[in-house]
Amino acid sequence: MSGSPDTGWLAGDDRPAPATLSGAERRLCDLHGAETAVVLSGPGAATAYALAALTNPGGHVIVSAGLGGAAREHVEREFLESGRTVDLVDCDDLDAVAALVGPRTQLILTESMTDPGMRPIPVNDLAALAHSTDLLLVVDNTALSPAQLRPLDLGATVVVETCAPYLDDLAGLGLSTVCGPSRLLRRISAQVARTGGRPDPWSDRMLAQALRTLDLRMAAHHRHADEIAEYLRKHPAVATVHRAGFDEAPWAVETHTGFGGLLSFTTHVPVDAARTGGAITLPAWEQPGLDPHLVRVAAGHDDAAPLIGRLRALLSQEAAA
């Protein structure tokens, strides 16, 4: 670790406080235990706005190497072009993260659980590191939702989430959220006001309605993912199953109430791509460098039996190969 990062430019922000919170934003504050929240249009908008508002040109950011989707695309393109520098690292390796902290470092960005590796990140330990070095910690909690992890309670500075698939109950609203302290989120609100990144009232109402059943739905997602993982562990065509659990991460008993509906597995031979789709995908197509035999599964909150049936049919082809 070298030097002390300069985050003093964030103090004393005189931007106006966020406008009156919408119904969805009030519900998100309750779920996360946050002072305030902002709902944004676009699945990657939360990360983009948070990084732009909470860093400045010339600053350095430490980003989880497992970050994917629209957030990873933003970091690798627009963010670097704006004059920031980025180091990618495995964020559950605290020593590796600490080694990257320098005098220009301003922020650590990590997911709460890697996807598709499905490894829970010890947010509480990462938060302790961030606080000891005067860094902001932004946690992408999309894979778990506040029903199964509340990063702000563990010391995270800001939480970002893409609303699909959990928060908006598969409604396909294309929204994302930022939750955290008012003194920081007013910077994000000011940017959103300039660019028009707020959702329409109908989308906000739909999100608020879906959030009422989040706890019940996430408990079902978790239960069904465990059921599917148990089936896969016994299948002869499956080499490895990646499903977070308290047996693999006993420290999470004190921080998590579950691990969502995501899991992945590898097979002994490549999977027929024509037989995947929907809840069963091949992440290596979107993230180069992954095991080409890796299959990602998103368990729903309804009965797991139909999805297990699809996996049985898929794996019968692999077992015969």
C-alpha cells in the first residue's frame, strides 16, 4: 500500500439534495437501510453514474475482475476514456486489493457475488480495508438483492443493482438503482438531472409493486437453486457445480440470508448451444476466457421441476457424447 488517496474533493458538496423520493426509491431505502436511493433508466446506468460522480479525472479505481455485463463494458470503455485509470483484481483476495491502493486511488468496485463463478465476496472485510485507506466501496449487489445481503450494513459506501431479474420480478423494465448516503447520492442526482436518466412514472410504480414481494420471491429463488444444484452434483455428465452455500463460505452465516437463484456448472464435454436459452446460458460466449464447458443457470421463484427437466434433457445428450 502506498500513500493516502485524496477523496477530500467529495466533502462539502453543495449540490441540491435529491428531489422527493418516488415510491420505488422509498421502498429501496427500507430494504437496504439507506438514507436515500435513485432509480435510473438502463441496466448499466447505476454503475456508470456512480463511478462518474464518485471519482474525478486522474483518479484510480480498483475493480473486481469478475465484474460483467453492462458494468464491465462501461469500465472498459467510457470510464477509461474519461481519464481515470483502472486495475482489475480478484476482490476476495484482500492482500491483492491492498497491494493496488495508491495515492490516486479513490474507489473499489466489486460485486457481492461473482457471476458466473458464484463465489460470495466478503464485503465486510473489503469494507474494513476501504475504510482504513479512506476509499469508497461500491458494491454491485445484483446477484443477491437486499433480501439476502445488505452491503450498507457491512460498511459499503454505496450499493448499485440492476433490477432484472430479482428486483423487478422479471418485468423487463430495464432499470437500475443506487442506494447510499445523501451526501454522495446528491452528486448522482445532479448528473441524472442533467442527462434525463430517470424512468417514467409507470416503470417506477411497477418496480415499487414488485419490491413488496422481494423477500418471499428471493427465498424461493434460493431454495430452488439449491434443489437444482443437488440434482446436478449427482449427474455423471457434470464435472463441477458452482453454487454458493454456507458450507463453502461459513463466514457468510453472519452476513447473508441466502445466495439467490444463480448457479453454474461445468460438463465433461461441450454443451450443445442449440439446447440452451432462457434460464440456461453459456456465459463463455459473452465473457472470453471462461471455461467453454461452463453452463449458467438462473432458478426461478416457481417450481424447479421444469428447469430440472430441461437440464436432464440437456445433460442426456452430453452423457451420450
